[in-house]
Amino acid sequence: MLDFSDQPYHYFPPRRCAPIVWLFNTVNRLHYLPNVKRIEGVEVSGIDKLRAERRPSDRLMIMPNHPTHADPQTLFEALRQVGIKTQTMAAYDLFLRGRLERFVLQRSGTFSVDREGSDPKAMAEARRTLDRGRHALTIFPEGNVYLQNDRVTPFHEGAAMLGLRAARDLAKASEPGRVGPDSQPSIAPRILAVPVSMKYTYTTDVRDGVLDKLAELESLLEVESDANDDPAARIRRVGLAALHRNLKNRGIDPPQISGEHDTLPELIDAAASAVLEQLERKLDLSPRPNDALIDRVRKTRRAIHQVRIDPDRSHDHAAATTWADEAMLAFRIVSYTPTYVSEKPTLDRLAETVEKLAEDLFGKWCEPFGPRRAFVRFNQPIDLTGYLESFSDKARVAVRELTDDVEAAVQAGIDDLNEANGCAGAELMGGAG
């Protein structure tokens, strides 16, 4: 998982340009996906459900999972295939990578959002996109790349809140008895949330490359290993060694490391809690008893971000750099699912976990181990109208319910794609059970 940027935020609006979009889609399909991201094809399914449900006046919110760094390009290709034009909300970090990338992002209809704080300009642009209805609005509710394709992480509630507010305002604007230009009763535009499931799988047997990278990590961390060992066990030892080193380097005593598999969830929780408790004391934050670890991480990140961009707190900037490093460590720790590999040691899961470990250790993107195929499934659209009554009375409950429903639909779609996956990546890796 790559580091966040704490450079002062500057909003970048979309400047969609049809010729640039066409050029981007062409380069993306013919060069970027196959040659850079090693995706040899994007297969789309489920679009008939959306076409059957959608009315001409409906607005679309595209809400996909975010398992890899290739997701925006993969989704753009899928949307090109089905003829949906979109504007996309994306993290500010992406716009800081260079002038060319910023130019392409904006001309393809992408606008920035400050994921660490309030961003009224981004919210206003998102609302305009939904109000006008000329383009779909794409938001990745996970918020970050987790390199864990078979299991979604908890969705942020911001997308659901945005969608429900827009749906409420559209419904209010369509007054009872109002007629359209054809003298027919006006039908209120709906907002349809479209859960999209994306699954990447290796098309060839890449286990040699995976094991070579794993051996490289073992050597770096001085982990003893045998090439004949269970690959899942080797991954676990590398992960524990990396965790131990990172905590010690930051002056934090590592929790007791046991050899039993069933202690791993407790170990991860204890390690993340140790980092967070230290940060919360420095930032004078008081977590609520029921706060999940990931929510505590996000709160510390927001607090640190505000310090680092505040010119009046320049005296704290050096310390805040260290705090940001510690918060990123906590974020990386909680992003791992302890049983992800052991419960189903497919080649895909082993490969992406090694990729995730390498990215966390080296701090840079790890090139895929071989050619992949991407499956993009458009799931049954969700009409937000059905949530508006409860939204008017108990907004928080409605937002949570919609978020859960979209998240569940995306996960179910991933499960279905995995069930039908006949590629090499779906095969269980020998000796890893």
C-alpha cells in the first residue's frame, strides 16, 4: 500500500474533452492495460440488468471495489465497452504525479477530492454531475487500494450520503402534478447506485515468479526458509518478520508472536492498537469504545493531515512527518486479513499477498507476475428512492443500510466471478493448504 500525500490540498476540477477521452481510451486499451498493467483483456458481464432497469432520466452512481492500482483504467475500458460516460472522483495524490497525468485525468472527466478532510468543491462537483445527469458519477467507496481482490474492505459512507442527498433533492424538485414538455406527468429522476465487481486473475502459471519474489523478501528480512515449505506458511513468516521489524524501528515493543495460526488476528489487532494508542496520545485523540481499528486510523490520518498542511503549525511539521509514517504503518497492518491466504490458497491470493508485502516493504508499485484477465460485473442496480423515507427520519441509519447493501452486492458479484473462474490464477497452489 503506497503512502498518502500530505501536500497542501488544491482542488482540480474535471475538464472533460471528448477527443482526449477517445485518445485516452484508445491508448488505454491498446497499450496501457496490456503492456503496463499486463491485463490482456477486460470481460464485462451483467450490463443487461442495468439496461433493463434504467429509465432515460435516471442518474447513475458507479460504485466498484478497489483491489489493484489498475482499477480506474480497467473500469474506464469496461464503461467504454458498454457506452457509459462518467466523471470520476479520485484522490488528490494522483494529480500530483506529474503534469501529463494531471492533464489526462482532468480531460477524462476526473476531479480531485481531499480524502483526509472536508472538500466542498469536490462534493459540489459530484452533486452537479448527478443533478445534470449527462454523465455517471464514479466513486470507489473503499477509498484505497488494498490488494485483496477476493474480499472487499468496509465501504466508506460518504458515497451513500452524497447519493441520498442528491436523490432527495431531485425528488423534491419534481413537484406533484408537474408535467413535462410532452404534456405527460413528470416522472422524478431516480439515482441508481450500480455496484460493480472487479476481479483480476492470472491466465498463466506464475508460481515461479511469486516464489522468487517471496525468496527475495525472506532474504531481505533474514527469514530462514526452505523452498519446499508451504508457501502460505512462508508468507506468514515474512509478514510477521516485517511487522516485528517495523514496530522495533519505531520504538514499539512487538506483541508476543506465536506459531499458532489462530493467534494471528489477535496479533494484528494488538500491533495496530499499539501504534494507534501511541499516536492518539500524541494527537490528544480519544477513540470511542466501539471504534473499529480502521476508523481510528482514519481519524489519526485526518488529524495529522491538518497539522501538516497548516502553515501556522510549522513548528510541528517535523514531528508530524514521523506521525504520518506511524499512521501509515497502522493502516498497513489493519489492511491485512489474517486468514485471506490460508482459507483458500489460490495462486491469485498468494500472488497478490506477496505483491502487497513487497509494496509495503519497498514503498513502490510491484509489477504483476504475468498476464492477467480482468472481469467486470455490473450487478443489479439499487434505486435510492427506496431509502428516502428512512433517510428523512434517520439519515445515519439509511446511509449505513445503503452502504451495506452496495458492499454486499459487490462482494456477491466477486464471489460469483470466482466461482466461474477457470483461469490458472484460480488453482490452489500445491502444498499451501
